[in-house]
Amino acid sequence: MQLIQEIKFSHSKVQLYEPKLVRIEISGSTPIGKKEAKEMNDALGGLSKGKEILVLMLADEMAQFDKEAMNFSASDEGMLYTIGDALIVKSTSQRIVANLYLKLNKPKKPSKVFNSEKDALKWLFSLEKNIVPA
């Protein structure tokens, strides 16, 4: 995969790989609230030119998400540009938080937790049939 375009924030990088995949890397100890979640979502919409796209999300172990960020991320607005979300976890505590997010917030688009980027990409590209050609 080749990086096409990138938007950087103090809390994350939103990267376009291919016209149908965005990779979001969340780093640092800046708590992710609704404002930061909206910034990432707006960047996602800009990179996808307003179309739905596959989303791969990685967060380092210091990343923290508040309730408003999780509610927004699972909302219709937060999922506006998403075909499916693959969440990569690096630890048991991240897996617990990610699974709680899925169970409590019930995203309206396919969302799944993975240990490896390879498995996440395989699953995401299996959703590709849902992409409407530009």
C-alpha cells in the first residue's frame, strides 16, 4: 500500500491509502473527545471526497477516548464516510475497551476488533463489494 495523502493533528494522523482505504493512527496522551473525533471524521470525509471508505484505526496504548467521542464515533454522523471500521488493539486492556465500545455503542456500520493489521485489512477488503463506484 502506498500513502496518497495525509492530514496530521496533534492527536492523530489520518492517511489515505488507495482511493478506498483510510488509516487513522491515534497517538500520544491527548484525550480524544468529541472535538477530536469530529476533526478526524471531517478529515476522513475530505480524503474520501465525501464518499464512504474503509477505515483502519490504530491507537497507541496511551490513547484515551471519552464517552462523547465514542458516542459520536458510533453515530450516523460519525459513520457517514465509513463502509466498515477495523480496530487494531495492542493489549488486553485495549481489547476490553474496544469490545465495550462495540457492545455499548453498537455502530451502525460493520466494526470489528483485530490483533493484526494484516487480518484487519483482509476483513475490510472483504467489505469492498459495498463500495459504490465514483
